[in-house]
Amino acid sequence: MIYYVPIEPLKERYTESWYRNIQAFFVKNADTRVQRIEGAALSNTIKVGTFLDVNSTVHYKMTQLQYIASLFYGGFVKDGDWFFFGDIEFWGIESVRLMAQLNNVRIRIFGFLHAASYTHMDAFAVAEPYQKYTECGWIAACDEVFVGSKYHKRAVVSRRLQRYAKKDANLLADKIHVTGNPMFKEDYENWSATEVPKKRQIILPNRFDTEKGFGESLYFAQVLKHKDPTINIVVCSPHQQIKTNRQFNADMVAKLAKDRVIDLRLGVSKEEYHRLLAESKAMWSMTQEENFGYCVAEACLYNCTPVIQNMFSHPELVHDHSACLWDSHDAIIPMTLSALEMQDTFAVREFATKYFKSMDRIWDVMCRYAEEDW
């Protein structure tokens, strides 16, 4: 049996895709039964937090944990069963290992690590004083762990394992595999990068939040618009209203939209967002740190050239291509103008299609590990 423990699905996040597609992947590839462990969310909207609502996500994970405990209590978990956690930032994952040990059941625990308190500017960075040790425990409780980039693995190892796991640091680091974040081709088939005519347009797809460098993006949007008023600068959000963790950003968005510096699109669906990427020639992301970067990968899928800082996971995502990476703020506008002037956008799509195979890479590791002796 494979027990799939998903991160809660929100349509505005990639978690909804993971909820559907990882389950389908396991059903297709496994020669055993697959059960998804459902949780109970408090809300489908984000009230406290940025990526997910902290109250709802804790409630969701704890109801999943309660159900897992009932499975052990009822004797349903058997020797050889696998657990796959869509997010090992799961307060209680070590309890699953403990229940297996005390019930004398041999299981495998696998999971994906997205971010945690070691990630600069992450919403949960405030938890570092008490969670830094717990994060080492999450990895120790798992058999194998998957991350989206080499950069992310280096961050986990240097900021957590080497500092707090001490003599176990290398053992735990060996559990971490760089597979890329799973993406699924079926989610991107509505708009072909070759079927939608490109416009002289740039898109700013990030959340309107401080950690995404959104204020900086708005500043450069003004500079670009002043330099060439004919450029359309799209700022989009799935929310029906301007939502940000900094009021200044909200005020600036409203003002720049009113002054027609930016083309503000609110309440954008996933399909509409993909269409905007397909018709745009360039995108900006000025995030303060990025362990993977879905907005960059998705832009690449639609041959929308990322103009991004030469730091974090960015070089990995765009294969160190000089047309995409800036080292100085002085290069942002010239690089953007070059991308907009290109008659045929070069094939950045090929940078991202490899992530359609991320689940295959994860599955290979899981199967290899399962063959090892207990």
C-alpha cells in the first residue's frame, strides 16, 4: 500500500495540481493499492500567511495525522507499506515513524521538502528559534527526501544539518535528492507557445508580497514604462482584490494601475494566466530567495523569457543562460528591452520541460530504496 499524504490543495497554488497528479502517478505506476490521506481545511482562502493559511494548514495536517494514527490503531498499516508526504514540513511526521516502531511495523517514509524556517523571508522564518532542531528531525524520520534544486539542498545542509545535526549531518544530507519540483504536462496543454502571437508585453506574476521583491518590481516597471510607454506591463493575481503583506505595495499597485503604468489583472484563472504567459515576451521575478521558482519554470514553458537575478535556484532553472540572468540592477532594463525586441523568442521552453519527469526521478529513488534491506 502507498499512503499519499498531500499538501492541502488550493487552486491558486501548485498544490492543487499535486493533489490530483501525484495520486494519479502512483495509481498508474504502482503495483499496489494507493490511498490518499485526506485532511480537513478550515478555509480555501489565505487569511493568515502568504503561501498557505497557517491556521488552515495546521488543521489540515493534524486531521491527516489523526487519520494515520487510526490506521495504525486498527492494524491497517502493514510491513512494506510506503508513506509519501507532499510536504515534510509536517508537524508530526516523526510520530508516524514512532507509531511504526512501537507497532512493530516496517514502513518507508518519503516526502518533498519545499521550504522551512531556514528559507530567508519565508513566512515560517519566525519559527527558527524553536523549529531549527525539528527540521533535522523531519529529515531523520524519512527514508528519502526530495527537493527542487541544488541550491535548496545546499541551503538545508549548510543552514540546518551542519549546524544542528552535527555528527549525523552527512548521513542526513545523503537522504536528500535533487529532482526538481514535479510539474505535469496535462496542466499546460490549453495554450501552445507556438499558437498564441507574442505581444510587446512583460508580465510580473509573483505574489504582491515583500519576500517576492514586489516593491522593487513596481519601481522598475515605472522605469521601463517611462523609457518606452508602448510596452504593456501586466501585473496579475488570482485574487479578486489586491492582496499583499505590505500596505505600501497595495497602494502602489492601485496608483500605477490608475496611471496606466501597469495593466492590472485581478481574479485571473490558471487558464487565463497561462494565456498571459504565452502572449508575453518576458517576465520579471525579483524574489528575495527562491528554492525552485514555479513562475520562472511556467514562463519558460510558454517561451516567455525570464529576466531574473543570477542567484538562488535561478541559474539552474535557466541553464545559466546569460540572456536571462542579471548580476546588477543596471542590467534589468537593457536585458528586458532585448527580450522584447527579439523577433523570435529563443527556446526557453526546453529549460522547463525536464520537470515533467520529476515524478519519474522521485519514483526511481523510491523504488531503489525499497529494494534495500531493512
